[in-house]
Amino acid sequence: MTDVLLWARDLGARYGPREVFQGLTFELTAGQSLGIIGPNGAGKTTLLRVIAGLLSPCEGSLRIHGVPPEQALARVGMAYFAGDFTLPGAVRACEWGSLAAGRTITPERRRIRTLSRGTRQLLGLRTVLSRPHTGLVVLDEPWEALDVDASRWLSKTLEAKRDRGAALILASHDPQDLAGICDLYLLLVNRRGTLLKAHELSTVGPVTPALLGAILERLQVDALFVHVLQALGEGLGVVRGRLLLHQRLGLGDHAVRVYVDRADALAGDADFAPSRLCVRMGKERAADEKRPGARDELSAAGHASSSRFSYEWGG
Amino acid sequence: MGFVYALRYFYVVAIVPRFFVGGFVIAVAAAAVRLTSDPTAATDALTPVVLLQMFVAPSGFQLPARRGYYDLLLTTGPPRWQIALAHATASTAPGVVAWLSISLLELAASHGANSTGLAAGTCVAVASVSAMSWACGVFASRAASGVGWLLLMSIRPVARLASPLLLIGMTSLTTPLPFLVLLAALIASGVAFTHIVLGETRLEAAQ
């Protein structure tokens, strides 16, 4: 327990009568990174604000270095950023950039509101990450709106911070952003959280209905759609004539539908080895909708497109 | 250190817009011209300063905080009480400096004979307006707070009893009402201060 930087026990938060999440339990040591993933409105931002000491939990407890977050801020050296929309538009970029480290990080003199969204996001990130002696980095959708170079810079900076002993807590609705950075994942779904270690999500080998069932059971979600994609990687070419295997798993009262896409799947043969596995829930907008014909397949499967949640693992 | 950092933060974020500071500068300059020719005109010179303070001091805390504008400050580590103190200081300082400047100009212009700017009534008026306006601004917008003052002063029976503008230049306060107004302003400031120290900072986008 001495190495634990942050721990949460049965953490819950609510806005008035509306419960955001409950029963979250996790801990983080220095140099570890936690990815918080979940669909829009799952409570990721709220959880980060609780960790940053800006909100109080309605139940449970959270401690950083053994004290409540608001008391630990100066001691731990927190870098928190919730997104470009939290930057005051009237402030000049160079002035804002100097607020965290006390030195200029950009010569840009334009006001923040006149910058592009990606530039604002980068400015906010560079500002908080320029703080010396950062022990805890808490970022909400940090890759949002960043271009390739900025994304690469962010990933390298976060890895460098982690290597120097900082703990990272990163939230994203797109788990692909967090791949390779996080040691732990907290899946926030339907007001509950499930903690998964990264290696648990690196399954290589057959994905069987039994494994899918175990995953679904751990996630404890209703209306979860599991979409297993056949590898579309190099060498396999574009999958044509996909066979949609529609399988319904009975998990109590929850209706769970499993979609299996594979080029050579045979009806009834549920033992397959995809290199990529996507878990989607709610009304889904599949990433592969862009493929010709995919939208029709999803429509045929009875989905309305509005939001998506996916998790990928495997080779 | 935390207080100084918080002051700098509020300066950079410009919780008091530059044009309001410009308004005070103009008021002081106009007062200097007026007092040079008529050292007894301090009441007229101070009235715009007190009026301006009604709109400047409520610089706002909860609304910008809920938009995340103060996230960097609130998570950097200064104790919340220092942040609250710095916010109150940054919000009220331009008006207070303008008031003191005009008071000193009056003393200089009258060779120490007149001190309307430092009279008890003026001090109570400036303190009441500054404290009450700042406190209102912590919870509401600048416009709401300013309009509240204007409404208060436009209702004649209320204005006669509690208008801070009528207190300017009064050397002796015969009724306890001004002190009650000041007490109410200080209590409101205490509530606002406590809110900043203990209150939550929800994000509009996350509710």
C-alpha cells in the first residue's frame, strides 16, 4: 500500500437526483496509467473532476497520498485539463501558456478564441504538461482534435512523464487513443465501472462465445452489442461477402447481441480467431461504417446510428 | 506564493475587463480636473467611481468556473482561501484604487482642508458596494448584480434608506442603517468566500 499514489473505494457521484456512477474501486501507483473509457455521458469527465478535487463524491472515498484530492493538489503536482472549451477565449495564447510553468511556451499572441480547435487543445495540453514536478496527470479526451504531429507529441510526452514516475489518468470515448499507454482500464458503463488490466485485453487466440460471455458478465451492461471484426489487416485484403453471424447470449434479463463478421465464417461455427475485436454498445456508429456496404449491413441489423463505444484488443 | 499566483491568474484571465479599468482612469482624470478648479466637488467626483464599482466588483466566479476557466488555478494547488482572497482583491482593487486616488487628489487640491473621500459615509459606501457586489458576482453574472443595484436605487423609499450614493461625503452617520447595509455586505462576502473555499466546481458540459 505504500506505493499507492491514489485509491478510490466505492466511489459514487451524482448531480442532484441523477446518479452518475457508483461503486468505483481502483488504485493507482506512481508510474502507472489508468485509462477511463466509456460511452458519451458515462461519467468520465465527472470522475476526473472528482479526482482533481473539483467535485466531491457523494459516497465512498478517494485519497491521493492518503489525503483528499483538494489537499493533495500542491503536494502531488497535478496536471489537469478537461478540453479546449475550458480555455477562456479572451486571453492571449502566450499569456495563458505562461500560467502553469511561469515561462513562455508559445510566442502566439492571438486570443484563444481565434485559434483553431486543435490549436486550442494543444495549447491547453502544453500548458498543463509544462508544469514542473508533475506527479499526477489527469486528462479528459486529450487526443480530441489533435493532428498527427500533435498526437505523437502528446503520446511521447505522456510516456516520458510516466517514465519519470508520474501517474496518468486519461479518459477517452475511443479506446484506440489509449492503446499502448495504459496499464489499467476502467470501463464506465451504465453507472458502474469495471477494472481491467491491459494484458487481460490483449487476448491472442480464439475468441469463443464462452470468453465473450465472460466479458459481458464482467461488464454487467444491458443492451451491449459485441461486434467481432475479422482482421482487415494487410495480407487479408478487403473482406467481401461478409457473413453476419447473429448470436444472442442470455445473461439474465439483459439482451445481448453478438455480431461476428468474418470472411470465411460458417454458420454455427463460433470458434474463430480475429485479430481485432470490437465491443460496441448502445446505438452504434461503427468505425467500419465507412466501408462500402457496411452501413446497409448495420441498418439491416436494426441499428440506429447515434453513438458508439468500442474496445479493441488483440494483435 | 499561492495568493500572488492567483492574483496573476485573475489578471491574465482579465476578470476585470480592460475597458472597466479605462473607465476608472477616466473617472480619476476627470476628478483631477474638477478638483483642481473646485476642491469641494469630491462628492460629484466620487459618484461615478462608486457607480462603476457596482459593475466592476461582481467579476463572477461560479459562471466562469463552471465553464472550466479556473480549472488550471483550482488544480494547481494554491489553498482555496487564497484563491478567494485573490479573487476579491482583483475584483475590487480597481475601484478602491480609484477611490483612494480621488481622495488623495481632494486632500492635495484643498491643502488638507477637505476630506470628503475619506469621510465615514464615503468609506461605508465604497466598502458596502465593493463587498456586496463581489459577493453577488460570485454567484451571479456581472449584469445581474449591476442591474440589482440599479433597481435598488431606483425604488425611491429603499434608495432613501440604503443607497450608497447618498452616503458619499457624509461625515457622521446618524442612523444605524448604513452600518446594517455594510454588515449585510460583509455577511454576503463571507458566504461567497465560503462558497469558493468549500464549493464544488461542476463543469457545465459534464452534467
